[in-house]
Amino acid sequence: MSGHSILVVNAGSSSLKFSLFRLDAADTLHLAVHGQVDGIGTRPQFKVKDDAGRRLVERELDVAEVREVKDAIALARAWLRGHFAGETLLAVGHRVVHGGAGYTRPVLVDDAVFADLEKLTPFAPLHHPHNLAAIRAIRETQPQLPQVACFDTAFHRSHPQLADVYALPWEYYAAGVRRYGFHGLSYEYIAGVLPQVAPEIANGRVIVAHLGNGASLCALHAGKSVDSTMGFSPLDGIPMGTRPGELDPGVLLYLVGQRGMTPATLENLLYKESGLLGLSGVSNDMRLLLESAEPHAQFAIDYFVHYIAKAIGALAAVLGGLDGLVFTAGIGENAPEIRARVVKACAWLGIALDGEANQRGNACISAAGSAVSAWVVPTNEELMIARHAHALVKAEP
Ligand code: AMP
């Protein structure tokens, strides 16, 4: 079968996710397959599913075959070539976590852009090197194939300066110490579908709660991001699977100055050992916490809900009121109990839940007559990236 497609790549430290989208005659993108290489450099596994979630491949690999990101790219591309022979790959779209202050939209990666992106690595040392390794691997083997970098920070560049600055001397702002915000591709996707899914709020004041393993909230005004809970790094804001969310910087000074913690151990504590996992001692997985009888697991859920509600109050103040609340990502889309508890904690804002609609996971989950409406809108960061990559190659002369 011949046709045109866009490959989407999300490369992390130990895993590489990829999705192939095909274009139909009307130039609309459709997911064809989604795959994943896990355990890069340790116990590699290769999995591919079709658009309906049916398993096409699931196999373990020898570590010698997949030592680094470029091996995972080669593996995925060889499989795709075998299964989509005759298909023309128009572009590869990459999720790139950090676009600094300068990248306000996705960009075609040429030599100058690549060199510029390398300079941003100190701002996202855990993610950026892997994102760039994937771009580099494809540049080396197929330099003529257009590659598009799509940034998690770009959507938030519409923040007013008040939401972009820390109260530090200005020299730090100039050096890049800013509130960047993340999950931008998810928020951009949600803002893009709201006019169809929830037209009555799309032009108003909306808070989107992206509740996944990483979690944040974004205040949208007429579809533009005006504030968000994440800042300089994806550590800030509400508690997450393994990250604590907002933390008094005095705690960090104490841990480093008085407890002798090194940057590496601190990084591990903040990115991998805290949040729901650290509080519960059970798991970072919300499904397991909801099932657990451990008091600390229940406390972790109480804590998660409390700080989400607190952040919603703060963002509603920024927006000067609220028209709609949208839940998305793994927990937001699939955990009615968490949604119900968050909405209950926000009842003072004028949100009333329709319990049955919430259990069913309807798009609209607020009761008729609720002053503020509540919604469940599945996010699709991969499709957002594919659309950006397609739009940029189409715009090329
Ligand atoms: P994400 O990072 O968006 O993939 O979301 C991952 C989070 O979603 C994990 O904490 C999962 O436990 C959670 N999650 C996924 N499905 C469910 C579900 N049915 N009920 C509760 N939490 C879920």
C-alpha cells in the first residue's frame, strides 16, 4: 500500500515511543501504529500495537542490540520500513521537552537549529539529551528527511510577564531562569478541540488539569495559556507520580547545606522518589493507590486532591473567575473517583458534578445548571506533534 505518513518520536532516557500517522485523501492524519522500545541499555523490549490497540509485536531483545537511543530508532525504523513498504515518510516530528524562551512554535531542524537546541540542554538535562539523540540519529542516516522539533514549553510563551518571571534579580531572568511551563503539547491539543467538544467554554476562562504520571494545570483564556503550575522545570506545581510539586526552596538549601546531599542524589529524590510514590510508600500508579488499604496510600490521594484543588483556586484567581474545568491524561481521563473528589473540593467555585456522567466518563460531567462546567477531554500529544510536522513540511517551498 502506498501513501504518505508522519512519524512521531518521543525519546526518553530508557524508552523510546513512536507513532506512525498516515494521511488520507483529505489530508487528515490517522494513527496507524504505536510502538515502544523500553529498557534501552538494560533489558530492551520492543512492542508495537495497531490503531485499535491490538498487539502486533512484543519481544525481548538482547541488550547488545539496543544500547542507546540511536539503536532504538534504528530498530523502530527497520520495523516500520518492513511493514509500510512503499509508504513515503514525509517528516519526523519529535517531542522536545524544552524550547527555551525563544521557541514559541515548532521548528524544522536544520544545522543552526540543532546547534541552538544543544545549548538548551542545561535547562532539561534529564530529557533533552535523549530528545536530541533521536534527532541526531535520523540526521546521520537520512539527512534529507525533514525533522520537526515540537516543544512542551512553546504553548506557554503567551504567558504575560508576571507569569514568566521569578522574583529574583533580573540578571537571572536574562540567563534563562524563567517560568517556562510544560505539557504544552497536551494543552495545545485540548485548546484546539474545545471549540468542538465544549464550545460554550472554548472562548472563556478554562483550567485544564493534565493529571498523568507527570501532572500540571494550565489556565487558558480564550484558548491561550496565561499561567500554569509548572515553572522552570517539570518539578514545580502539584504533586505527581514521583515528583513532589511545589517545595519551599529552603528545603533544598537545608538538604544540600546541612545534610550534605549532592546534586545527583537531590535530583533522584525530586524526580524519582517523591510525590505519590514517596508519600504512599506503595506506588506512583494511581490505580494501585486507589485499590490499596495502606493508610499512607490514602493519604497520598488526599494530598494529591488537596493540592490540585488549591492550584485550581489560584489559577481561577489569575483568570478572574472560571467557566470550565477540563480533566485529561491518564488519571484525569480514567479515574472518576479523583475527578469527583477534585470537583467536590472546588464546589465553592460553583461546580456541581453529575455523578453518573462522571462514572461513565462522558465529555461533560457537570450537573445541568452548574455555574462552572466540568469536562473529560482525552489528550493526544502525538497527534498534535504529527499535525505540526505535517503543517511545517507542507509550508516548505
Ligand atoms: P499518563 O502519564 O498520562 O500515562 O498517566 C499515568 C497515570 O494514569 C498513572 O498514575 C496511572 O495509574 C493512571 N491511570 C491510568 N488508568 C487509570 C485508571 N483506570 N484509574 C486510575 N488511574 C489510572
